[in-house]
Amino acid sequence: MGAWGYGSFDNDDAADWVWELEHAGDYEVVRPVLEAVAERDDHLEAPTCCEAIAAAEVVAAGRGRPLAKLPEDATRWLEGRAAPDDAFVQLARRAVAAILAKSELREVWQESGGLDAWCERMDDLAARLL
């Protein structure tokens, strides 16, 4: 995982996912990314988690509660789109909770000594998904 910060988009996997988002038509492209995390009981790999966090940020932004530094590409993609429905919000909340509870990404931040800072960012995201 190429990461340069604790933020939701401060890693290569999230940046790559946003690039893919630019070429997508609607929120249905977001669903499988969130489901890949929210609906699994086994070990969650870091790259998948990074993509799901970026997707959850798009859902939060689409509901009017964006990250202060949402990437321009994601902001442009959201323009003119209706807000995601409640089902997307609940799916995003479940994905973030799963990542926080048990994931390779959590382990990476724990081993690096940055767990507290990363958890603060994730708690902020979860609060914006209320």
C-alpha cells in the first residue's frame, strides 16, 4: 500500500479507485466496492479497504457531508447527481465499521504507530455517514 498520510484519499489504492469512478455512470459503481468489505466475515485486505473508504467518502459527500479535502475528480463526479439513498449510507457505515473492527489496513496503521490518527479520520467519516 503506497500511503502518504492518514486521510481517506492519501494512498494509491484510493487514488486509483477515484480515477475509475470518473468513468462511471452512477452510484451503482460504488455498491460492489462497499459490499466487498461490508458483507465479508473473513480477513479484509488493505487495498480493498482503501477503495471502500474512498467509496464511503463519496457516499458521505453525495449526502452533503463531504470531506474537507475531497479530491477534485470526486467532486466533479458528484456534480449533478442525486444524493445516494439510505441503503447506500447504511452499506457505507457497515463497511467503515468492518474496516475499523478487523482489517489488514487497521493492522498496518497499528504496526506503524499511526493507529490513533487513522482511527480519528475513520470516526469522522462514520459521523458524516449518519
